[in-house]
Amino acid sequence: MIPCHSIHCTVQLTPVMKFYRPLVTVSLTVALLSAGALQAAEVREPDEKDWYQHATFYQIYPRSFQDSNGDGIGDLKGITARMEYLAGLGIDATWLSPPFVSPLADFGYDVADFYDIQPEYGTLADMEELIAEAHRHGIKLMLDFIPNHSSDEHDWFVQSANGVAKYRDYYIWRPGRQNSQTGALEPPNNWISVFGGPAWTYDERRGEFYLHQFTKKQADLNYRNPAVVEEMTKMLSFWLEKGVDGFRLDAINHMFEDAQLRDEPPGWGAPGTYDELDHIYTKDNPDTYNVVYGWRQLCDDFGRRMNKTIIIMTEAYASIENTMLYYEDATGSRQGAHMPFNFQLIYDFRHDQNAIGLKQLIDFWLNHMPARHTASWVAGSHDHSRVGSRVGLEHVDQVLTLLHTLPGTSITYYGEEIGMLDFKDAQLYDNRDPNRTPMQWDNSISAGFSTNRTTWLRLHPDYPTRNVAMQEAAEKSTLKHFRTLTALRRHPTLVHGEFKHRTVGRDVYAFSRELHGEDTLVTVLNMATSSRTVDLGDFVNLPDRLKVEIAQPMSNYKAGDEVDIHQVTLLQHDSVVLRAVVSGASVVRLSLIVALLAAVKHLF
């Protein structure tokens, strides 16, 4: 044995000792393993995540967010003026419903000019100012892009209808067929519009029918014409050069139709309704994915040049198998949308939801999602009833807790952060008006949305008691709950943490987010209409005592409370986020093990 009287002494290795160095290494390794080094050796640093993979998104319906000029209609300058509020909400990105020039037959989803702004909303310069202001506040700005169709007032369609050679095949035109009994000219096939009735309209100028899978003011573009793909790709490039950070592709799975225009087979709906037919020839055509993959490549190439990530989100009401192909192709070699929209929380979260069903709907998406991709969680949009009206006000805070602590991205529709409700009496144009009413800022004239007492849609009459200003002033509110959640989303555990979930009986759903060296976070939701006390001891690696990190406004807990893991009591429709603090000793022990393993590696 060589004496060593100081930890700083140098040990001289004889040739014999050098011969035995591997043996010394093995012995040291065995000792480390017995001390728990096996767990440390399995620790893999989490992959660095891009901004969108853990972002909080916020959808703005421009017509209803903020009116800057007193005409009763929201506009771009109004959104710019509210950017401080958006930054304070803790959002990372916002996407705007279409602000482009439009006759507004479908309020912007019928675009007459993809390169300019609807005058009611402002100018191109206003859009440039909005993009710059969003970026100044650290917020990404995305645009809603409608690839399937244009307005029938778009110059392309007018020229196509008039038979101009360049534009002749920009849309889907067919001569129609003659009824053998009546002699009347009828549409080329039996296809039905999403809004009901024939998907074909006769145009006298051309003497043919054109296809429109939505309203007759929304003529379907012909993506089998390479010139159309080129034109739409050019448009995306135009907005990328303006500084936008990505696009949401609306109604993407309607882009291609059966080239033979075959009649669709019977479905399950009433005559004349969209569901009367099974849409095997007008939706989910495989050619659609190739266009999306091409646009992803465009965004990736542009992003590399500008040193930023440009993202694509897709909206498609399709089977789970078809939806997953928007992420990537079957081989994984071509990438598509960074995030297809996930509507599970809209369609499957019910007012009488139980924990078992909730876990199943979350598993449904995660189990189908390709590896190394990002889930999106959407609780509301301009096309769907608001959370408070759809599943009940008592669930609003609970849904926000769920939305913001699940792995992936959260997407919130404007006004959900204060629990806005549908207003049925506001319906004026179509049945989606009730969930598009003006934002409720305060209890002043027109809820602070406008100085005009007449707004484009009527305000919900509850605005004097449900608005941003009142919830800002309250000790507890849905708005403040939203902010605590968006702040917590930046915690490394929620960004990178492993996800494990389970039900506790029929009524309580719980999941943990765990990351080595960081505090573990546990979200617990009581889906029952009465209180429940549960034991969370089945979650491994949790101490007996947990701290309440976030409690929704009407909870019996408050932030900072300590709870016994074996006896967590939640009120009806309650939710909490609990924190298991990693002790200093645990962190030191983990660091020491990693350091020792590094030393062992060096000995080789």
C-alpha cells in the first residue's frame, strides 16, 4: 500500500499497477452501481426543445378583439394596442383569423386578395406594425391561411369564369349533366357542401358548374394545376418576408378531390345535410400531404436563412390515422405540420366527464402520435362553442389547468381566460356568432371593446360582471389562474418532464411530470360533482408531503399549502397542481454520481 497523507497527493502507478488499472476501474464502478449509480447512468439529458414545442398559443378573432377607431369592428391597431395585455398573459404566440381582403361572406375565410388587408381591419402597414410590436414583446405572430379556396370575387376566379387562358384551370369546372327525365341541367355529381346543399354552382359566364365545398362564395382551387400550387407557395413566401412566424392551414383536408368526380356513397345524415354522404372522394386525398410537406420544406428553408423556426399548424377534421400523416409521411422521411390541431378536448370533454374517459381521450392522441413530435391541446376556437357554454362554467378553471400542464402546446381562444360564454341572441350571420362576441375588457361602454355603443355583434349581457378589469382586481379569478399556469409552463419539468397519468377510481384523474434534478409536478382533477379524497401514493418517487403550487379559484386549497400524498381532498370539479420538492441532498448525490462516472470514463 502506498501511504497518502493528503487528498491532494499524487499516486505513482508502477507498471504492475497500470496493468491492474482496469480492475481498479471495475471495482470502483461496482461500488458506484451499488450506491445507485445505475440510475444515474440511465439519465439522458432531455433534447433541447424548440419554442413551439412547449408554447402557449392564443387565437385572436380580429373582428372581435379590440376596436381602435370607434366603428364597432375590431381591427389590427386594436390588437397592437393590447399587446401589453397579451405579454402579461404569458403567451408565446398568437394566431389571427384571416385579416385578408374579403367580401366577408364567411368573415374572412373567403379571401379576395391574399396579399392585402381587409380595409375594416386596417392596412398592410398596420399589419407590419403589429408584427413588429408582437416581436418587441417576445410574442410570435401567425396567420390563418386558407388554401382550399378563394372568394368568387378574387381576380383569379373572375378571370377563370371569363375563360382567360392562364386562369382557366385555377378552379374545378365541369359542364354538368342533363337529367334524362326532366331535361334540366344538373351538377356533375352528387357532392354536398359542408354547409348543406349541392357543392356545385352554375356560372353563366362560363356556362359550367364550379366546385365549392363550403359556401358558393368560396370556390375550390384546383391543386392538380401546378400553377396554383406555385401561386399559393409564393403567397406564403410574401408573408414570411413580412416577418410572420408561421401559418395555420385551414380546412386542409379538402384541398384535393377525386379526379374522376365519382358520386360519393350514402352516409348517415339527413337528406341535404353534409353527412348524407360518406366523403371518400372529397376529403383526405393522399395528394394533400405532399403539398403540406412541400410547404414545410419552404418554411424550414426560410427559417434556416433567418435563423428562426417557422411553424405550420393544420386543421383537419379527419380520422386519427389521416390526421397523424400531417406530422410526417409513413416512412418518417418527410416532415409536415409541426402540430396538427387536436380537437379531443373540444369533442370528447363533456359536462359529465369522468376520469376514465378523460384519460382515454388523452391516450388516444398520444398513443397515435409519431415519436419525437409535439401534441397540441385545443379547448376552443372560432368554430366551436366556448368552454363555459359547452361543458359548464364549473369546468372552465379545471380545463385551463389541464390544458396548460399536459405535455406539448396549449391553444386558447380569446376570452377563455376570463370564462366568456356564448351569447345565443347575438346570432346574426350564422350559428357560430354566439362564440365570436366582442372581448369583454371592462364594464364601460361596449365592454371597453369599442367607444361605439353599436358593435358588429351584440355583447354578452354579463360583461359588467365578467371582464378583464374586474378579474384583475379580484383576489382570485380565472384570469389570475390562467396567468399562474402560463408562468408555470416555463418550468423545466413542464417543458421536458416525463408524463405519467392514471385514474384514481372513476372520478379523479392525475398525472405527474418528472425530470431528474428538478421538482416533480403533479396535476390532479376531480371530475365528480361532489368532493373526493384520494391517495396518490401509487405515483413513485413522491414524498409523503407535497406543496400546492397552483389551486384554481374555488379550490379548498391555496398555493403554499402542504398536503399529505395519501389524503388529497378536492372539491367538486376542482383541480390543483402539486409540487414535490427535490431535496438538496438528492441533487448533490446525483451530481456526485455523474462526476464519478465521468472520472471512471477518464480512467479508460
